[in-house]
Amino acid sequence: MKIAIAQINCLVGDLEGNAARIFDYAERAKQAGASLLLTPELSLTGYPPEDLLLREGFIHASAEALVDLAARVSGITVIVGHPHRIADKRYNAASVLQNGKIVATYLKHCLPNHTVFDEVRYFASGTEPCVFDLDGVKFGLNICADIWEEGVCGAPNPAAQARAAGAQVLLVLNASPFHMGKQDSRYQLVASRTRENDMAVVYANMAGGQDELVFDGSSFVMDASGKLVHELPGFEEALGFVDLENGMPQPGEIAAPLSLEASIYKALCVGVGDYVRKNGFPGVELGLSGGIDSALTLAIAVDALGAANVHAVMMPSQFTASMSLED
């Protein structure tokens, strides 16, 4: 069996655009022979949707968009992240779309409420595992913080729950922001879950920038021993494929690692580029002093947006040294 990872760049609130992107990746994956496509956390709405989730119209429109997307999906199973309402509660959810229908839905258990995360404000916690069968392989679902260590969200570890329910492969949807050293932390965490549960993990992460957050992608697959067998490139959209044999992921392509400096520079370019484009700005203007700080800022802006969309300004002053203009 071939499964695909859609490392996509979503725009918060753009239900139509995000659904179209997911469907496009599903069609590409199907053409490549994949049986299943995994998308990131809240891929239908973008992450983080924040106070959009408090609007009844948005929750309703999201539910309709999911149904419409499911109706178009055929010949491939697609896992989509989305908000989900039950009675008066909202959940961070992932649904299994198959043959025109929504056949299963998982509700995120562990809701982060620290640093850049405030999911407790918007969501209730799920409690039950979700395992589905596809071509004889049993897949479990987790969402991002669910793969943290035992008891971090006041409940049994969701990865262990999925394994106890029969899962052979754990599919994890993520909107995990970048910071220095983050990928090594992910490796350590996922390797622990794989070895504890004797279960391979497919980790799909969002790519792109959203306001003050940058998602670095770098989606990957580990086998049940915690060995890295596949990894997508960082800081860009990508469609990756991994082959399963008897529920075990086979070795595939592993993107070359970035140096610390290269990863920071890419994060800055992605953050600037997506902030400008997603807000509909035509470009940027920046003050140029001739010093190294403004020179680096200019380089980032040009690499992120293209020279035609960057205008540098130097303000004349009796206090401006001639070397600033020369530099």
C-alpha cells in the first residue's frame, strides 16, 4: 500500500481555497497510486482559526465544506483536519473521507494551552480512540499534542489508546510551529511513542506562515523501532509517499537536513513572504541604513517577495554619514 502526505500551506478562514488545495493533492496522490492521503491539523480552516471558531456561521460553513469535499473524494481515502461541533461543544477533529462519505471522526484529546497555543479557549477534549481499516491495515488517528507523554492532558496516552484499539500505524495530523531545534524534539518524541507501542507513525505537518507563526513542514515517517524512514523537505509545500508492507513503512526519501542558520533564514523568508501575501499587501518598503541589520532585512525581503516587490528608502539627514549611502 502507498500512502501520501500532503504538506500544505493553508490560509486561515479560506474554506473554499483550503478544500480545493486538499482535493488537488488528493487527485495527485491518487494518480500516483496512493490509497490514502494524510493532511495537517485543521487543514480545512487553516491554523490557528482562533475567534473564527466562536462564529456560528463559520462553524456551519466549515461543516458544509467538509461534506462537500467528502462528496468529491473517490478512489482514495483522505484524512482531513477540521473543527467539529457536537451539541454545544467544539472539537479539534480529523475525519476519514472515503467514497463520497465521512466514515469516521476523531476528536483531539490533548489541548495545548501555553506559549502560542490557546486551544482550551475554543475546544473541548475528546476521549475515545479512532481506528479504521483500509486494505487490511488498521490505522489510528492522533492530532499533534496527542502524542505527548503519558498524562500530559490528564488522560491516558492517546497513542497507547489507538494501539490498544488495534491500530498498526498511527497517523498524526500536526500544525506544529517552528523554533530552533524543534525537529530534533519531534524525532525524540515520536521515536518514544513508536517504541512504547510497537507501532509506526506517519507525522504530517503544515508548511507556511500564518501571522506570527511559521510552520516548517518537515513531515516524516518512523517505523515501529523509532527509525526514521522518510522525511519531506522543510519550509515548503510537498507531496510525499511512503510504501507499507504488512503495515510496516519501507525506507524512502529523506530530505537533506538544514543547518541551524539555513533553517532560521528559511523561517524568516517564509514568515515575511506569507504575511505579506496572505494579507494582500502588494509589497514592502523598508528603511536602508547601509548597516548589516538593514542589509540582512533587505536580503530576507527580496528572497521572500522578489526584488520587484521591495522598495528600499534612505532618508537624507545632516546626521547621516556618507558611508551609509556608500555601503
